[in-house]
Amino acid sequence: MWMMLWLTSASAGGLALEPLEATLDNGLKVFVMEDSRTDTVALHLHYGVGSRDERPGELGCAHLFEHLMFEGSANVPTNQFDTWLTQAGGWNNAYTSNDETAYHMEFPSGALDLALFLESDRMAFLDSGLHDENLANQRLVVLQERAEGYANPHGKDWDAMQRLMWPQGHPYHVPVIGTVADVEGFEIAGVRDFWMRHYRPKNAVLAVVGNVDAEEAMGRIRHWFSDVPDVGEPESRVTEQAPYEAPATRVGYLEDKVEDRTVWLGWPTVTMQHEDAPALEVLSYVLSSGYGTRLDERLQLSGKATSNESYSFTAEVDGSFLLIATDDSTPLDKLQKWMLSEVAKLQRKGPRQDEISRALNSIRGGYWDRVESPMGKAQSMVDCWRLEGEVDCLEDQWDRYAAVTPADVQRVAQRYLVADRMVSLSVVPEGDDGFLEGAVAVELP
């Protein structure tokens, strides 16, 4: 008990990130931080472009660039990006969301120049690798990735729920991976136009963390990115939270190749910068995060469901709160009733302080994990800068969580988890009619 009290009452000391920072002449924001505990170096490069920035006819183009960015540029032949980095002992990956696209890699400290060369060449000169053959190859890769993902059990659930949650025209309505029609229709002129609109220094933030001398590493960054031209500001994008609009369908169902039944309940909430975001995340941990939490005890640990989850997702222009329960025999209407009854209890009486303390311990552990590795530090600095406008924001973020009270959690449950905004998705085996009453089939584009 004394350990729990110490964790929840202690300050967030140790979360501070104090890098060397600079803005290059072309507008690229750069952070470099020394970490001598390892011989590796982490590089994280963020571009402010995601699926919400796609125009009609280019749905999926943001994700396509995860693949095209590795296909070659002016001074890197086709397929050699991965080969050269791997031969130097490094690895890389990338991800795309509604809001962002990011590329990251780790490598031995002696490969810093190679990594910077590779990243700078594709930022400045990717258009040399944007030709019909590469585009045709990556169209097929994306379509295959989409098909394989959707073929997995419950592989369609998330996209179906987002399609229900957000109405037509909302920035998050269309799946990040795009639509089959648009991906098949990508042509080189449109893809090159997308790159020119978004992949530019003033729309990027670069962080390098690891066994480097910060001044020397910053000098190497200036050297390799000096020939990346300043092509001006990126295309403007939606930044305010989308006004609430009731979806056309509140109750949907999806028939899929699954052996169990799942019910998703969702409510629109707030952006990640909203003052209520910390209390909503604490609420999700109070409901479901293991033994002793409310939904886990009511459903999974009592044998009424094989699994259940609770999530608060907050993004840049909207957010949602989700409850999920799965079983192969319990009717979905009962699972929904039991989940909503636990929500109602919290709305009436609020959580206990020990529930808040437990949730905060779990959340705080996540903060510590973020600063334990060079990659975690690099990504944290980039995220702090783009979301908070300052690179060292983790302690302030934690302070907002630590200030959450039982009354705060009760208030956000009462404010956001309301019946007239709830959306539900039933996921059932093909040919099964066990979906919730009144549900309408959800079609993925």
C-alpha cells in the first residue's frame, strides 16, 4: 500500500526532456538529445499529414506514402533504402493515422550519416522515385495489406465502428487505409501532387536521440538537410474539433468470419488537448484494466464474456470513448445491458479514490516507458512540440493526470457517456442474426 501511495503522490521527476533544438533555414524543426546508456541512435521524423488531409479521389494516399517513401529517391535506387540501412545494422518502420505520418529508425551510432542521408534525400528528391512502375507495385501492396487485414478475425471492426461513429464528411469517417476504388485509381500525377503539398520541411519535425554528441549531430543534420529546399508552408488543414453531428445510423452490425459475437459501444468525446481528456482516460482504466476493475469483474472474470475492454481515444480533431465485450454464447443485448449498468453506477456515485490511484499508477507507468528508450524519447519530443508547442511537456501532462479526482471522473461519465449520443456495433458470424435489435448493416468502402 505504501508503494501505491508513493507512486500517486510523487512528482513526475525524471520525465524531463531537454534536447538541443534548432529550426533550419528551410523550416525543418530539429531536436537532438544525448543518451549515453546505449550505443544505438533513434530517429523519428513526423509529417503533419494523415488521412484527414486527403481530397476526394485520393482516399488512402497518406498511407500509400508509407510504402512509396521506401521505393527510392534521386540518390537512393529502388528498394535500396531498407537494404543499406539493414546492412549498417539498423531497422526502420512507419505509421499513418488520421492525423499524422511518421517514419522512425534505429541504428548503431556509426550509421548516423547514412540515416540522415536517406531521410534527407527522400524529403527533398522523392519525386525521382515516383514513377509508374513503383506506383503500380505499391498499389498492389496496399490493396493486399487491406485485404489481409480485413480477412483477420475482427479485422474490420475498427473501421466499421469509425464509419458508424463519424458521419459522412467528418475527418475520421473514411478508413485510414483508404478505399479500393481510390487506391486502384491512383495515378502518378496525383500522387506527386500529394507529395508536393505535404512532404516539405515546414510540415516536418525531426528528433534524434542516442549515443551522439548533440552539437556534432546537429551539425550533421544541418549538412545533410541543407539541400532540402524551402518550398513554403504546407497546405492548410482542419485544426478545430469537428462540430457534433448525429450519425445517420446509431445501431449497426457487421457479419464477418468470426466464431464469437462482439458488441462495441461508442460515444464522441474530446480532442487530446481538451481539459477533460485526462479524466476520460482515467475513467477507461477504472472500468477495465484487470482484476478489481468494474467491467472485468462484471463480465470477463465472472464468465459472462470471454473478453472486454474500455478505451478513451483522443486525436487532434475529435475523440471517442469505447466499450467492447465479446462472447460466443451470451446475447449481445445482455452484454450491452451489463456494460451500461456499470457506466450508470459510476455516473450516480462516482469511483472510489483507490480506483483513481490504481488507474494513475498504470498511466504513470506508461509515461516512464516513454522515456526509457531513445525511440520513446524521440517520439515524445516530437509529439510534445507539435501538440503543446514545447518539447518538454511530459511533466506538465502528467500533472494534469495526477490532478484528476473521483468527482472529475464522475462528471465526464455524466457529460459524455449519454444515451442520445451512443453508437453501437454488433459483430457476428456470417449468417448469424444475433445482432442488436434495429441494427443496420455497415458497408466498408
